Amino acid sequence: MHNPCHAGEILKQYLGETNISKAAKHLGITRVTLSRIINGKAGISAEMAVRLSILLNTTPQFWLNMQVNYDLWKALQKKHRDVIPLRQHTSR
């Protein structure tokens, strides 16, 4: 799996020249919340995916899939040394 971009990067492209305050108002959220998403400091929740899909005429799945791919990639970068695999039990 390659390094996927954060959904906020794509959202920034979708918004184009739209003022962040105006977009936040249309989404029913604060400017700070939208700024955190756009700057990759916060993820996109299911609720936010629905709001974005309405605002931008996309699907909620589009936003959630991007966020999940990013989150999974980030998780795979960690070592997880504290996880011990269960041994496979064979039938006798």
C-alpha cells in the first residue's frame, strides 16, 4: 500500500477558492473544525462524510474510503510489538 493522502487534501481541492469560513457555515461546523480537517489534523467522521457529500454532491463513501485508507496506512507504519498472535490450534 502506498502513502495515501489525507482526505483533507482532497477536500481543499474540492473547495477551491471557496472561503473556509463560508464553507464551514454551509457545513454547519466551526471554521476551526474545517481548518483542522483540511490541514490533516482531524479525520473525517461518518457524520462529516454525510455533510460533505451534501455540500459537494459526492457520496459519503468517497470521503470515508479516503479517510480509512489514510488511517490504515498510518497504522501499518507502526510496529505493534505489544500484539502477540494467537497460535493456530490444529484438530487432533
